[in-house]
Amino acid sequence: MRRKNEANTAGSVTFQRVDGGRRYYIKQQEVMAKNGDANAGQSNVLRAGEEEKWFESNMALCLVFFTVYFQKYSQLLEEKKAIGDLTHKELNCTKDNPPMDVWSCCPKDWKPFSSHCYYISTDAASGRESEEKCSRMGAHLMVIHSQEEQDFITKTLDPKAAYFIGLSDAGHRQWRWVDQTPYNESATFWHPREPNNNDEQCVVVSHPYSSWGWNDIRCSDEQKSVCQMKRIYL
Ligand SMILES: [Ca+2]
């Protein structure tokens, strides 16, 4: 039977039922139907409870869905950013070991040497900004552990300029490489009488005399820089 906006009173609770019983405002089990229709009243109570449970379970499902969706979306954004860092550049690849079906790549405009790629930044910036620029490209300022590494890169640099490298003073002349590799005193290439100033906590490679070497300078000085990243293997 279709009953529209019929108000019933049972005990102290008034409820309303709307056409086909789709709208219920009943929450108390003790509510009874009018005119001896006890089962109808109980039925409405149960259906109201069921709707409430249905609503709660669906809300829980929605919450789980949106939580999972948000996590996946965040993960996708991270992956897209990581891939974007690579795919926004053209890669130059070689097969170093033909039996191994692996391509060894460096981004376009980066120079390959050993297991790394190097990028010469000709824009002058402070030491911190230079490191941040490298970091945005998935790299860090150049780390030099051998004469071969230094010779490889310096032969392409402008001898009239200076270039930040990834060496800095953490305080009290404690030199640290940006990639956390150990600072080996026996593999350093300081110019004569350098490092010479406790206030100079960043390092450039420069060619003021007859050869390339390192000089500590103030980190706020603006110089060119060299970035380094590991080769990409595909
Ligand atoms: Ca100096």
C-alpha cells in the first residue's frame, strides 16, 4: 500500500514514512506502528537501521577507495616526475659490452666518462644554488677521486672560469663530498697555499696558474659548475 507523509505516533517518538517507505526518520526500536500494524512499525525500524548500516559501510568503502586512489595517484606523480627528469632529455646511448644486451646512456649534452655522466653549467650561481640545479636534474656537483676524472672534465672547461665541485667544509675544515664518499687527503688537487680561509667553505676547480686545481671560496660567490650523475642503463 502506498502511504504518503503519514505521521505515526508510538510512545514518545514520532516518525514519518514517505511513499513506498523510502524515507524513514526512525531510530528507536521501541517505536510501534499505529492501528495495530505492529509488524510494519518493526519493519520500518529494521529498514531504517539497514539504511544506516548501508550508508556507513558505503562511506567506509568510499574512504578506503579514496585512500588507495590518493596513494596510487601520489605514487604516479612521483614516478612521472622521476621519468620526466629523464624523458625530457634526449639520451645518447652506446652498447659498451655487446654480449650484454644493455644500453649505457647519458642525457644529451652530458659527457660520459667511466660510469658517470657530466654536465657543465655555464650559468653562474652560488654554491648552494649550483647544487640545487644539479639536484633538479637528478645529479649532484662533481666528485673527483682521481687525476683521470679531473683531467677528463677540465680539458673541456674554460680556463678563465672557475667551476663549483661537490666538496665543502662542514665546519672546522672537515671536508665532505656531496655523495658522502670519503675525503681522501692523498687524492686531492688543491692549488698551492689552498685551502687558505676558514670562511671559504665551498670549492671550485680553476686554472689561475699553470694547471687546474682546487681553491676554497665563499659559498655565496657565483661561479659556473659541473654536475655529475650515474650513467643510465637500459
Ligand atoms: Ca681560497
